[in-house]
Amino acid sequence: MKTNYHTHTSRCHHALGTDEAYVQAAINNGYSLLGFSDHTPWPYRQRDFVSRIRMSMEEYPGYLASIRRLQKKFCDQIEILVGVEAEYFPEYLGWLEQQLSRGNLDYAIFGNHYRQSDEVRQNNPYFGNCRHREEDLQAYLDCMLKGMESGLFSIIAHPDLFCRSDPSFDEPCRSVSRMICERAKDLNCVLELNVSGYAYARKMGQAGTPHPEFWKIAAEVGNTVILGLDAHHPGALQEDQDREAGLQLAKRLKLKLIDQIPLLR
Ligand SMILES: [Zn+2]
Ligand SMILES: [Zn+2]
């Protein structure tokens, strides 16, 4: 089955297109399920704080309403779900838990990009390709394990983010990967083979993620894996080049691939 649980909207300030355009693209290309998982808003302690990479709390009700409307409108053609992509920010996870338990959201995916809330400017670098900074790699691993242990997330997005634009893979990478994969296996967490890395790698002119070495370890450990497009524009749902590359990698490594996740409710 052709599914994708990792779809953004223009509300996060770095994605393009109307919500409906994503749905149309998915229908046109034969998807049977489309899950929206835009970057979640957070109930920031600094009331006037505005994130440049996530929707605001004011936009959130409109996000839910828009996707639920599309869910009804296209119910004969495609299954649509509403989720968010969220970080491990312990001080704000109570809010996320509430959204899930109230049924406002169908699911949440864990996008571990930062160790602390966006309000924190110092010592809070982006985790993408943090593999050469020992302290950040350790922080990445810590957040990863705690996020998985929280039990809030249906999918662990791009678990290989730490080597996003670097094909070399040394011993620390290997040991971090193994710890992530083993804990995911213990906790029954689904790992996402995020194929948006292929487009990024093309842009950078160098291979990065999905990192074959990470996924080799996932295959050895026996993790359950799902493909994710991380669509930031409707066109990502219209072309299959990166999806096919991901499927090929999964096939070559004999990854345990699934196309649907059990929902929390
Ligand atoms: Zn992400
Ligand atoms: Zn994403």
C-alpha cells in the first residue's frame, strides 16, 4: 500500500502549497493514506515567542479544522489523518499528551532536531549532521532514547539525522545507531526511513541519509521500519524517485518494512 505519514504544511514557514494540493497530489499518485504531521506548536513559556520553524498556537485550531475538512471531503478517495511532528521538550510534552488523549490528533511522530525548546538560543544547535561534535551526538542520543521511552510517538522520524550530510561513519556513529535501534526494538518503536534525505543529498552534492550503515544495523537488530517522505511541497507526493530508492535500500538490506501504523486511539 502506498502511504505517507510525514507531510508538512505551509504553516511551518518552510513548506509550500495549500493543504488540499498535498491531498490532490497524493490521490493523483495512487496513495491510499496521507497523514499530515506538520511541526507542532508549543505552549511557549515566553508568551510572545514566535518560532520560525513551527506553526503557532493560534494557527493550530485552523490546522486541525482544515485537515479534518479534507478528511471528509476526500473520504471516498483517500484516508487522511492529522498528526504532528514533535521534539522531546519535556516541559511541553504534557500539552502533546493532552492533544493525543483528547483525540485532537490521530498520532505524533518524533522529529528529534533540537535538545531544547526553540526559545533557548545558546547551546542548542540543530542535530542534523551533529556526528562530529561529541557533546551534541550524546545529547542527540539522550533525547532520542527519552523520546522513545515517552510512549507518545507512533513513528521515530529520521533516526539517522545525525549524519545528514556526511557519508563517513565511524565508531561513535555505529554505537549511537546500535543503541537507538536496540531501544526502539525493545519499545516496539517504528523507525522511519526518511527519503527526503535523498533530495537533500543531491542538493549538497554528497551522500548522507538515509545512511546505509545505520539501516544495516536496523536490519541486524530487526527493527520495524516505515518509509516517510517528509513532504514539504505537494510535488514530493507526485514523484516516486526517492520513494523507490528507499524501497530498494529496504529490500537490499531485508528491512522489516510496514506501510501502516497502529494508531494510539
Ligand atoms: Zn523532521
Ligand atoms: Zn518533517
